[in-house]
Amino acid sequence: MNWYYAEGNQQKGPVSEAELDQLFQRGQLLGSTLIWKEGMANWEAYSSVRGANAAAGAGLAEGSVV
């Protein structure tokens, strides 16, 4: 599944779901960063779409496999 995210005034991606979560864990995406994938009506904040996954992954050590 390919995700896109907004950085400044530009659309970035596609990235995989795992890559998207890694960007968040490294601080390259914020909870307020807008993300979108095919099938979504509108761009939404990362925290509203991936919030549960972000919270679960926040305590993982770098390099951990989920």
C-alpha cells in the first residue's frame, strides 16, 4: 500500500506503510503531517489515521522488526 505525505507545499511519496511509520518515529513526520493513500476521500493528519500504530511504535528500538 502506497502512502503520500505533505512536506511544505510539496507532495512526497509514494512510500510503504512501514516507511511512513519509520519517518514518524525518526521525527521526520509530525502528528499533524497530512497523509493520503488511494481510497481516502481527503488528506488527513498522520495522528488521526495512523495514531494507534504511531503510539505502539513510538517505544520500539531503532532497527526493530514489527
